Amino acid sequence: MKQCTKCGETKPLERFATSKWTTVAGEERICRRHVCRACVQARQAEGYVRKAGSVSEYRRLEHKRKYAKKEYREKVQAHNREYQRKNRGQFTKYQLEWRKKNREHCREQDRKWREANPEKVKATSDRYREGNKQLLNERRHLARMYREGIESDGHTISEMHHYWRSKGIDPKICAYCSETWKKWKTSIGDHIVPLTRGGTDVLENMNPCCGPCNSSKNNRLLHVEWTPPNMRLRNVS
């Protein structure tokens, strides 16, 4: 047990910090300080309040001062990356909750970042468009159906290909010229009865179609106003 010279209380030795000192003979000795840890922390807090107004503000300023040094900054960044890697799920959940509570602040920060980094924004948008052509085509198509008030079952390109295969139709081959089209994966197909002629955007009204045949057919009725190229060859023969 040891008595603190600051508060006068008698406390266990573990409550007092240790210090090393060297005797005249060159021997190193370890002793306990006269002031307990609680009194030391209280004195430090008084100094923080006197310098910065509060303990939290002092610590923020001290962190900012240290963060300006490259060695300290790299150490903090490495620690943060390691912590995020080990606690990815918890960190992601915290981020989502924080952004939900501070939605307006996040929007303002995102807007400022986009204005300050237009080249990065453009590069990110280009990469997204390049890797999600099918999804973007589907969204544009459904938006057009909603905008023009056309009946649609909301099918995706993948669902349309699955429907065609179930009917024995190959999505890669154009139904009108029997040629394989390179962009069949992102094509939204052709409406057998054109939308401008009362057709609907449902799977039963869709055919796999290449770009040239789609442009040639336009909004004409199949077998009435327009004959597919593969049917023309049969009629000639």
C-alpha cells in the first residue's frame, strides 16, 4: 500500500505509475511515483481544458498536429486499414447507419467531391457503363415503357433469353435473317407487333432480332407490311 501525496488516500501499489532512475554507482532502479494515476490524469485534464477548452478538443488538436507528420499519418492509416479488414462487417454496418443519420451531410460532401474530381467521376461512370451494358439497357427500356404508358411485364434480358430457349429459339440467331448477331447479349429484342401499332412489351410479343433487321422492319407489321429476309428467299425459290 502507498499514500498519494496529492489526494492523501492510501491505495495499492498498482495505482501508482513506475519510473526508472539510475544511482550514482550506475545501478538502475525502479520505484513508484508519489502521485497516483488518478491524480496524474486529473492534472492532465486540467491542463487540456486550460489549453483548448475541453479534453476532447485538446485531443483533436493534438491528433491534427501529429497527423501532419508523415510517419504518424502512415502509422494511423495502416492501423485503420487493418482494423477495417478484421471488422469489415461491423465497419460496413456502422458506415450505413452513420450515412443514414447524416444523409444531408453526406450528399453535400459527395457533391463537393464530384465537383473537385470530375475526371475520376467520368472514369468511374465509364467503367460502370462498360461493365453493366445489359442492366442499363433494361433500365432504359423499362423507363421508356413507363414513360409512354405501354403495358409491360417487366421482363429482363436474361428472362427473355430463358423464355426463348424454352420455346426452342436461339437468342444468338436473328429470327428474320437467320444470322448470328454479335450484340445479342445486350439486345432487348424486337416487338413482333410494334409498340406504336398497339403492341405490348411482353415475352410473347418478342423476337430475337439483329440491328439491321430491326431498323428495316421499323414499325411495320410482320408478314403484312414487311417480309423477313429469310422468308423472301423462300418465296423467290
